[in-house]
Amino acid sequence: MNDAIPAAHATVGRRNVLAASGIGALAALWPAGQASAQGTPPGHTVFDVACLGGTFSANFGEAIDADGGDFRGVGFFVEGLLYPEGTIPDGDGFDPASAEATGLWLCRGWFMFHPDRPLPHVVTTQEYLFGAVSGDNPSPADQLVSSGLEGGVSETVRSAIGGTGRFRHHSGEVVQQVIGTNTTVLRDIGEHAPNFRFTFRK
């Protein structure tokens, strides 16, 4: 479905900007771990996501005390491409344009870390859209949604809070694993964007 995804997503501009006021410390937002794409249990839904660094946008000016390392209050938004399980290998250097995406990942949330609580970094809501999004198709039939904490750790467990289409009765939890980085670069941070593997289990 690459031809159905906006061209801006296919070729993401690279930026290597180190922000002031301690924002460079955010480079370790998503440390990589390892995940296996083998043997998905029955009833589980597993897929990969490449975060697109060029879509990352945050209002760092709203931090409580950026100079002191307190980033609570900073809101952000970022997009990514969704792929079948096992498309993205563990490790670094994956090119999001090198494989056919099957959907869109949307993530928005707030930074919550400060010196007395460095981990996890953020609380987020994520949308997983299994299909292209356009004016003619504003709501892909199959969608999932999760909510939870992440950032600074290689694996977290999130709440699966609903879905549509074939996922309309879905509830349970989702394991989010960081499996490496890709060739796009996070705006205003200057580090390569992460890749994830999500396992929805009932």
C-alpha cells in the first residue's frame, strides 16, 4: 500500500539538530531490545511499526523546568508505518520505504519524566490503522487503540482499550517492544527513530 501513503511519509527528511536546555538527553527515549517474530500464539495479533522521525513534533516550551530536567507538560505527536509481523529485523538501519506498509500508526501523548522519576518518559495513546487514510477513506475498517506508559525502556505492557472492524470486541493488553531504529531522524532531537513490535493478546 505504499502508493496509498502520502509521499511525505515515503521520504522523510533527515535533521540532526541538538536542542538546547537538556533536550539532547531525550536521545535515549526508546532503547532497543530484541524481539522474536516466531510462533505467534493463537488469538494474538502481532505487527511491526517504523516510527517516522520527520513527523515528530513537540511543544518543548511547555516543560515545567527544561533546564532542570523536568519535562512534564510537554505534549507531542508522531506518526509511523505499520507492517506485517517480522518485516522489520532486529537492529538498526531499517529503511521504512524498503517494504510495503499495510497501515498507519499514530501516537500522541505527554512527557512525564523529571529528575526524581526519570523512567518511563511518556504517557501515550496510540492508534493502529490497518489501511490507508485519505479523504475517501478517513476511517479504515480495522483499527486498534492502546494507552499506557513507555519511553526509556525496551519493553512495556499497555492497555488495549478497543478497536473497530475485526477488532471491535478486542480487549486485553499489548506488549510494546523496541527492536531497533530506522533511517529516519527525530526532529529537534537528532537521533534515529525507533522501530517497534506490538503483540496484542487477549
